[in-house]
Amino acid sequence: MADGNALMSKDQARAEAYGLPLEKLNPAQPALFQADAMWPIFERLRAEDPVHYCEEHEFGPYWSITKYNDIMAIDTDHNRFSSDFMKGGITIAGGQANMDPLPMFIAMDPPKHDVQRKVVSPGVAPPALAAMAPEIRERAGAILDGLPIGEEFDWVDLVSKELTAMTLATLFDAPQADRRKITYWSDVVTAAPMPGAIVETIEQKMAIFGEYHAYFTGLWNQKVNAPPAGDLISMLAHNPATRNMEPREYFGNVVLLTVGGNDTTRNTISGSILALNQNPDQYAKLRANPDLIPSMVSETIRWQTPLAHMRRTATEDVEFQGKTIKAGDKVVMWYVSGNRDETVIDRPNDYIIDRERPRQHISFGFGIHRCVGNRLAELQLTIIWEEILKRFPEVKVVGEPKRVYSTFVKGYETLPVVIPRRN
């Protein structure tokens, strides 16, 4: 199997996906995602075994749910399929002998989930977004105006990270000077420790978590001793439902809001540049008709699927599509596969920015855990593309992206581009 240093080719991935016995298929391999080589496994699973049991995995046996409607059924059945961090939480690694998940509202079931989510929801509700939009536009314009023209640079670093970092700092009312610390901590949260990675050992990761925790403890202390304000930390510090929560639970919610606010937007901004370059007819269509930006944004969120999976734990034995899922089993909903389900989405492997139903995707989840910041993500993507099209006839990808080594975050470490000089 491929590793972080030797990426598997597409042909190798297809040969392995169709050459192995069905019961040996294991899509939860970071190396496959880093090589963008997981597609044939999901294609086969959707066709032959859409509710698939993988018996051997480093984090123990798990079920893969790979079709759109099956994922929706699991995602909306929170009574029988739990998100609770005490049962293992929302990632394949969580629970028992594996990682000990942090408490956070996405890893809780009702009623506690609903109460905590409601506390922060006003921070990303339409009135708050309307107030933030001019500031996001001003920052997007400044970022783009500062880019080197005619020279190669990393789009992830100079644009995608920068805009999302600025927005995150605003949401937390943290100093803009600290914005890159926050996105760095987000990257550390989702990184698998390995040589040459952003964190190399679990000990290093825990030490960085200590800095992260201390920083946001300081923010809490500032906010709890100041009048209530509209930022997310102040909301948590002053709301009766959350102001007395344990420090570990507060930190868990900070982690959730950091990762949620960082990865979706950042990796879709990068993904939009890559998708449009891989589909020049769609890029030409967008340049000719900027009114397609909202539709292109939704199509990119589907095509990219910035979070590849969410996990649930069965609370009882469940008969599901002819299979018996036992109480305590890990159930992995592969959003990345559901978004390519041929039985629900027409030509799902094609990138089509003027689809009839561009918002028909599963990237934000369904039901009570649907992404609380989805409208903020769409707003940032819409604004950055409105500002790009005002300025540049083209942003040209000039090399292969370096993808993230993860089965959870489906994203990019680097994306080399050039903005051509105007003739």
C-alpha cells in the first residue's frame, strides 16, 4: 500500500480496488486520500456492497456507508446512531483503546447538543453574516491585490489560509496578529503524527494542544470578565447553558469551531481553483457569466467534499439494508462517496457549475448535526470569487497539489499557481 512518500497511481488504485476480495476493501487509509486514489474503492462499494464491514483496521472494525440516501438515513437517526464522545465521537479513531475524544457539541446527542449549538448559532446567523460581509470583502480584496503577478506562488498559503484565518480571528474576537496560530492549531488537531508531517509524534501534538488550550483559556477569561459581545467566545462565556461548562468541554467546542471554520472554507477555496483548471470549459463559462458564482460554489463544495467522513456508533442492533449492525459498532458515513452516488446525482464525477440542483450534496451533513457555519463558508467562497473575477482573467495551476494525509480532512497542503500578466 502507498505511504506518505510514495503516492499510489490511479491505475494501481483501480487494480487493487477491483482485485481484492470484497471483504478486504478498506477505504479508511490516509495514503489513498493523499494520492487522490480512493475513488475506485468507493465506486466498487457503492455498486457491490454499499453497507460494507471492514474487519481489520488499525482502529478496529467499522462499517462503511457509501450511498447518498443511506448516509442521509444514518445521519438523521440520532437515536440509533450516536455521535456522543463517550461512545467514540465523530471520527473513526475515537473510543476505547483508540483516541479519547474531546467533548464538543457535534459529538453530543440531544438534548445537550441542541442547547450548546443554539448558544453559538447567532454568531453565524444571517444578521451576523450580513454585518461581516463588507469586512470579508475588504480583506479578500486586500489579499488578492497583494499577490505576485507573473510569479509562481502557493495559493493555499497566500489566499485560502489567509482569508479563513482572518475570518476565524474575527469570529473569536482574537487579535488578527494571532490568526495564523489559530489555523496552525486547527491543522494540528486533524494531523496524523508521522515523520515529516506538521506533527511527528503524539507527544509533540499534545504539547501543542497545551499552547492552544492556554491561549483560548486566556480569551475566555477576558470575555467572562467583560460585558457580553457578539463573538463566539463571549457567547459561550455568558450564556447560562455554557458559562459553567468544564474547561475540557469548553476546549472541545473551541476545537470544533476552529476546525469547522477552517477546513471547509479553506479547502474549498483551493479546490475551486483546481476544479476550474481541470475543467477549462467550466472556467470559461464562469468568466463569461459571473452570476454563476453561487452555483459554482455549491458545486465545488460537493466536488471537493472537504470533510470526507463522519462516524456514528450504533446504540442497539439495527437491521439496515440487509445487514445487521450490532450495538457498539462503528459506522462511518463517507460523505465523499455519497457525493459521487450515480443513483442520486447526475454525472457525479463531472464538475458542472450550472447544475440544475447544485445544492444537492451531502458535504454539510444532514439533520441535527448539519454544519452550523455552512452559510458562512458559502459567503466567503462567493465573495472571494467575485473579487477574483474582477481582477484576474485567470488563475493558472502550474503543478500538482500536495494533498492532506488524512481520511477526515480532504484538503490541500499546497497548490502552486501563477496569475498571468495581462498583455
